[in-house]
Amino acid sequence: MRARVAVVTESFLPQVNGVTNSVIRILETFKQKEMQARVIAPTSASPQHLGFEVITTPFLPLMQFPVAIPTPAVWRALDEFRPDVIHVAAPFLLGAQAIAWGARNEIPTVAVYQTDVSGYLARYNANFARPVMDLITLAIHDQATINLAPTTHSANYLKSLGLSNVEIWGRGVDQDLYNPENKLSPRAKQIRKAIAPNDEVVIGFVGRLAAEKQVHRMAELFELTNVKFLVVGDGPERQKLEQLFAGRVVFTGALSGFELANHYAAMDIFVHFGTEETFGQTIQEAKASGVAVLAPNCGGPRELIENGVTGLLVDPIIPRGYLEAAQTLLDSTLRERISQNAAQSVREKSWAKNNSQLLSHYRDAMSKVFSRRAAEFELA
């Protein structure tokens, strides 16, 4: 497939999050397949990425997150590039503009739902606005040729809004980078020795330090004995968390590449507390690294973890639920069995295979628009 693809994303480098990561991965696939692409985003670390031009837009900072402002320049960039299909990542204001351009010009659009904005409103004490945000989400996605949700749970949410053009497209995991063999690397052993000098159990978290991740709940595990705690990531909540966890948790800041992979490998248990996750890519990375995972029994984590087999799921409302589950995982025999199962469960989830499915969705979207054009021509 040699289609020209415009990638319009609400987040890109230097911002590091699930949206940015998935966009980078699809650009790698485009590069491998010698496809042409152009990226439109609020930010960029450079004018090009992997040789693909990146056009930036004005933005407003909202809770340390750049929110793109639609401008006529976006339409001009699309007019000039003339894409065969538009990939819209986590559409909001910028994505809505791109989808509208596609509808006006009969260019297929594939909108990737990645952020539970309605769920986040409750986290930020704005639950009163949820019905309005649901209507906005419907209005944005309704014009897309195909909408892709990462899980069945997310797909059902989109369908509950009244959307019918919904398919499921998950995420791959880089198993060359994240794998159980990393536990034997000198760097992983060095990290582990520094955190747990007496071979204590290491419980860790990886991700953006924002309110919706609920990392403050790690304090619920501090009753455990012979345990050390690790947090990898950065964000608006970091200073608050460092004060809350003073003397109990090692903070590394944001990491990437082999350094991140080795920090996963240094963990015995990975914890994830966010209840508004549409997917949970760090859960997949931890599983691929052969680390037992503990996560809430809701949203994306529910579909990534087979409870008691590839990890443990916890009702986040139950008092001491996380503590009791973590206590269970201190059993080294159980933890090792779950870790092995976890790594095995994602062995077939490569980015190459995952993005092959994405290209198939592009073809379906193009076919739908072509069929509609053909039908209109026959009726004329």
C-alpha cells in the first residue's frame, strides 16, 4: 500500500504519552513501506521526523498539555499535500478540523479514539460537563469514515453515543526492547541493586504523573514489608507526589529506550491505578518485560489482563484492595508464574502485525468513500 497519509495528531514530540508513541510507531511503518506522509501537530521536536515533514500549529497550554488551535493553515497544508487518507489521532479541535476537511473533499478519514476526556472531567471535578463532552465527542467522530477504538470497552462507549462506524484497533508492543531477558542485563541489575540493596521486592509505576493516573494511591501499599518503590515518569503531579512519598519512593523522571526497558526489568511488580484508561500501553510493556501487573478492574486494563493468569485486577473502590492484591504477589512462586504468562500473552502483539491491521482499515475507509462516489455518480 503506497497511499499518501496525512497524520493529524493532538499530541507529538517532545510530548511523551500514548498518543505520541502510537503516532511514532505508525510513522515507522510508513517509512518501512516507503509511504508518503505529512504530520500536523501542535508541537514538534524538529521540522521532520523520520524524513516526514511536520507542520506545527498554534496552541494553548492546558494543565501542561498543548491544545492545538485550528487555523486556516491546517486546511492549506491538507490542500497542498492532497492525501489519499487522513489518520486522526485522539481528535479534538485540530482533529475535528481535519475530519471536516476530509468530509468536504471526499477524502477518507480514520479517527483513532485514544483519550477518555469525559472520564477525565470527573477526575478534575468537572463531571457536570460530561454530557456536553459526550456530545462534542459524537460530533467530532460522526463525520469520520471509520473510528478506531483500542478496546471493546471503548468501542461500546463510542457506539453508546450513536456511532455505527466503529472498529477495534489495539496497540503493539516492541518486544525487541521490552522482554524478560532484560532482567539479566548488567544495567537492570545495577538499577535493582541501587533501589533494593537487600534484594527487596521492587514495586514500580511508569507513566505521566498527572491526576488521572492516581499515582498517589501507591501510598496504600506502604504497609508492605521488605518492599521498595519506584516511579518512572514526569508531569504536573510530580512535585506533589515527591512530597507525599518523601523517603519512600525513588523518582527517576521520564525515561525512554533501553534505560526505560531496564527500569521495567528491575521491577518485580508493576502497578497501575488509573481508572479512565482507554488502553494502558505501559501495562503491555510491563507484561512484555516479564513483570507481574496489578491494575484496576475497569477500562483498558480489564481487557489487557486475565485476572490471576497474566496479572491481578482490583476493584478500585474496595478499601485495601490494592494492598491485599500486592500482598498476594509477594509470593515469589505466584509472581513468577504470572510474569511468565504475562510475557507469553503479548508475544504475538508486535507493532508490525498491529500496524498491518491499521493499513487494512485505511483500505476499508478508502473503499467506502470510493463506493459512495461511485454510487453518487451512478445516481447522477
